[in-house]
Amino acid sequence: MSTVTAIDYPVSLRLEGRRVLLVGGGPVAEGRALALLDAGARLHLIAPTLTDTLQRLASEGRLEWEPRTYRTGDTRGHALVLAATDDAEVNHQLVAEARAAGQWVNTADEPELCDFTLPSVERRGPITLAISTGGHAPALARHLRRELGAHIASHHVWLARLSGWLRRHLPRGPRRQHLLKRLVDGELGALRARGERGAVFTRLRSELKTWKSSGEPT
């Protein structure tokens, strides 16, 4: 009898201002710390020693560092928990404590202990490309991320920012949805693809004037 293997449910977490615990101070922990700080998390780091980069971030006050090993109770008060240590016993204790408290936990290089996995990420302005293999093949995820990320051009970033501006200033509804779709694959998208940004803005200004004259807010 065949069995169905569960797959990950992809999400993008908003961690700005939220307290996150990271246990470990080596190169792997450094990569996780930098990504968490980029996301605006309030990072609490527990490790006896740190990499030079993590020490600098701690001295600058960008993260809170406790120079010691993990102990029971450390997960309390955190929205998210990550372990990046070489000590399997510590990792298992940390996972058990976090799960008992209903907290989501990730353990580096041990996907079977993870409630979530960390994809390989490429960022271009507001665009985030994330490739995940469910923790099975991180090297492949990095390879695919670089390969696919090469296709994200400056005009894609410009389009994402323009679409965000329009979403903030135009009322919800089918009309806004249709306009945003045309920016991507309609006649406005064709102008954008040819690099004719001026023509795109001219068309948009005309549309927004019509929108305003119709009595709908902009």
C-alpha cells in the first residue's frame, strides 16, 4: 500500500518587532541571525561564543546576546525558536520545550525535528524568491535559487513597487484587480517589457483621471 508524504505549507512570516530565540553562535547561526535581523526580529541569541560578525552585531546592540549554554526555560516569551548547535542533546531538549509551549521551532540540519524549514532566499527589493526542498537538499535549493534569481530584472522590481503603490491608493474591487493584471500581462505590461516606462505612466495617469471623474476614491 502506498503512503502519501506530507508536503510543507509555504508561508512568509512577518517578524518585525517580534522576539525570536536563536541558540548557537557559529557560521550557521550567523546566517540565520542575519536573515532574522533583516526581517526586523528582536533577536535573543544564546551561545558561549560567537563568530566575529555576531560579536559585532551584539556590540552594536542589534541583538541581545547571553554568553552561556542553553538551559530549560529559555524559550519562554519568544514567538519563534531556532537551534543551530552541534549538540544533538541540546537540540532535542530545545525542540521538546518549544513544542510543549506551542512554539514553532527549527533545528539546523535536522529536518525531522523541524516544525518549519528555511528556504534558500533571493531578494530584489520587495520581491522574494524562496526555494525549498523540505530540508532534503539544501545545496540543490541554493543552486535553483541562483539560477531562477538571475531572471529577476530591475523592471520586475519597479513593477512590484508600482503595483504596491497602486494597491495602497486605489479602492479594492474588480477594477483595481484588472488594472494590476494589465500591468503584468496586458497592454501596459507590453509597454513595460519594452522599457517604455514613460508610456506606462502616461496611460496610468489617464486611467486615474478617469477613475477620479467617475467619483471613485483614488
